[in-house]
Amino acid sequence: MYATSRRQFLQRATGAAAFVAMARPDIAARVADASRAVAGRTPEDIAADEDFWRQIQEAFTLDRTLINLNNGGVCPSPRAVHEAMKRYLDISNQAPAYHMWQVLEPNIESVRERLASEFGCDTEELAITRNASEALQIAQLGLDLAPGDEVVTTNQDYGRMLDTWQQRVRRDRIVLKQVSFPVPPPSQADLGKRLEAAITPRTKVLHFCHITNLTGQIFPVGDICRMARARGITTIVDGAHAFAHFPFKLSDLECDYYGTSLHKWLLAPVGTGFLYVRRERIAKHWPLTPAAESKAGDIRKFEEIGTHPAAMHNAIAEALEFHHGIGADRKIARLRYLRERWARPFNARPGAKVLTSFDPAQSGAIGLLSLEGVDPNALVTFLWNKHRIIATPIKHAEFQGLRVTPNVYTTLDDVDRFMSAIDEVLAHGVPTA
């Protein structure tokens, strides 16, 4: 059988890359030009510059007949990212056994390198996954825990992650302790103290969110992880909503494991995420899908899921370019600007309360709005049926509300139309029929 030489392989791989580059629209360049035009201005000043953000908004292909304020679960990708993914799929489909496995799949290594640089970890500590849930379940299910070992988490962690620990309770007879905290809490320090108070000599793992999906509460991750490490406790951080939402690096966190989705705030294709594992833990950590013993110390063992498309993870590179084009500081300033536009007024109105902190250290784009006497499910139905507004109902045992999550493509008119709809509810209630 003919064996492709290294030179031939590189020539063909370079040819595929050149095809993608030639076909790539100029959206990323336009975003970069817009960013250069505002160089020297503060992120807070640019947050209110609608001319700048119009350039960002035009980078998306959206249905403007509706208003999407549910960007917490999954976000639309910019046109450049979506087109890159489709081009990679087209290349794969020419001859998948060759183009997908021999041309595109090896390029996952450049994606890994760029993601690791963005996160601030070593390339050999980052596995590319399909989402945060997969990343975190690799961390949760791969740890050796004995009956009676304790895992401390909160009762506001993501349901799938709590279900995973509950399965280990049933199967391995570990102990799961869920810490409660008020929304919003009085301070980040209060969150750390509550977790610390739940620790006992049997505690082996501390699992908590970087930012919660319910109210958008940001935790003091570095302080908590340093406290845990001093006690010999493993830390798993759920960063599903954090990466590319607001600026940070691994050095700010000091955790042992970190899982995130990239189809949220990085705006990468649906079905992308990553798992960080501290280097010294890789060899002894069991992968979710079994891998050869020879791969025990290789971060890639956590990617052993069988045949999968290369297009999604390769297009992550384009999403990183778009993210850099905006600038992380500008992005979070804009997201907070949009949240403040609706949250501040409603928090001051009778019958309404925002259950998310206004402290920039404790919140970003996500806000939870609670209306007195209004069921969140009924409110979501009303917003959609009458105003074509998408939002998320949150019903927790200790609180409830409407989760409102704009993104960089959200316009001020979108926010104002949402506010008018809520004013209608505050004045007249939710129609019963």
C-alpha cells in the first residue's frame, strides 16, 4: 500500500489550509479594524460605543425577528466561525478516511496549543472535549474514591454534575455534601467561608462553579483552591460559563481540574469544550472512555471517544481569532453594560428584584430577575408568545426567577424591548389565557 511521505502530507495539509484561508470571509479583519479604531480608549468607554458594537453585531447571521436572551446554554457562532466549520466538513466529506483523519484531525494540536495559551496552562494539560459536562464527568468519575470519602459542592451547581456525584453516592457509597448560599451572597469571602466550614477530615474533593448558571454568581476560585490544597483536597472547578466570558488565567485559579464549554462565551461551534488536568494528576486519573495503558500519562487519553468530526474542534481556532479581535476586557465591559441597562432599573422597581450581585467581581452578563407573584415558566411563555423574546426560567428550591443573558450581538433595542415587556407584566401581570 502506498505510504504518503511526510513532505507529501505537509503539502496536502498546507493546500487544505490555503483553501480555507482563501474562502474565509473578511469578517475577522473587519472586527480587527474596528478594534484598532478604538485603541487607546477604556473598555468602559467602548462599552457604550454603538458604532463599534454594530461592527460586532454584523459579524453574526441571526434571526432578528426574535430576541435571544438565553445565551447561557449555547450561543450562535459568528459567521466566520460557522463558515469555517462548514468548510472543514466539506473537506472531510471528500474522502473522510483521508481528509478527516490525515489532514484535518492532526490540526487539533494547533487548536490545543492556542487554547492552552489562552487559558494559561501547558499544552500537555489540556484535552479538547465536546462540552463542559463531558469534561467535568471525566474529572468526577476518574478519581479513586472509597466508601465514606466526602465530596463538598453547593446546591447551586449544575444539575448534571450533581447527578454524576449522586451516582457515585449510589455506586461507590461516597458522601455528598451540598452547601447552600444566599442569592446574592453578601460577599465572595462569604462563599469561601461556607465551603470551608463544610470540610471535614473525610473530605477528598471540593467541586464548585467558577460562575453559576442560575444567577451568574462568580466564586473566588483562587482563594478557595489555595485553602483546599493546604488541606490536601482535590479541586474541580466548573467553568462552563466562565471561559471567554470574563478575563482570567489558570494562575488566578490554581485548581486541579477545570472544565468548560466553548459553544457558550467563546462562540465556538456547538459540541466543543475542554478539560484542564494538572500535569501530575494525568497518569493516575482514569479516562471516561478506556484508553491503552501506554497512554496513561498522555492528556489525549481523555479524548478517546471513537470516530468524531474534526470540523467542530478545528473551527475553535476561528472563534479564538474573533474573541481576540474584540478584546476580552472590552467584551466583558459590554456584557456588564447590557446587564446594567435592564437590571439596575428593575431592581429599583416595586415587585421586582435582581438576585445577581452588581459587584463586578461577582457577576458578568448573566442576571436573574425575580418578579413577585409571577411564575417564571408562565413569564417565559408570555415573553415568547407575545414578544418573541427567549429567556430562561429558573426554579430552585430556595429561589426562582427569569435568567436574562445577552451577548455581544445583542442590541440596545433588544434590551429595551425586553424591558417594555417586563413593564407590561409589572403593570398588568401575566395573562392567564
